[in-house]
Amino acid sequence: MNSEMDITILEDGTVRVETGEVGGPEHMAAEKMLAWLAKELGGDSTRVRRGHTHHHHHEHIHAGHGKDK
């Protein structure tokens, strides 16, 4: 099982986190880390599940950035 996360910060300030299948203790640690990240960065947070893998997309709009700028 792949217990890795890919974190990408897009030009508009969106933080995208993609994971493969994460199991066991790593799964709980990943969930806690993603919850912390969403809380600290603020903004909207969505989760997209693709098959048996998870894709976490956290959109955070910062001053001077965003969809309307």
C-alpha cells in the first residue's frame, strides 16, 4: 500500500493534496494532518474520491489572490 501524499500549491493559492491508498495508522495520521492543514489555511475544503484512492483538494483564497483577481 502506498502511504505517500503529493502536495501542490497552485498559482492561485489553492493547495492540492493527492493521496493513494493509505491504510492503518498512516490513514489516521493523514486525516489529522489534512484537517490541521484545512484549519490553518482557511478557505473552502473539498474531498474528491476516485475509485479506491482519495484526492484531497483544499482551496484557500489569500489576500490579493483568488478566482476574482
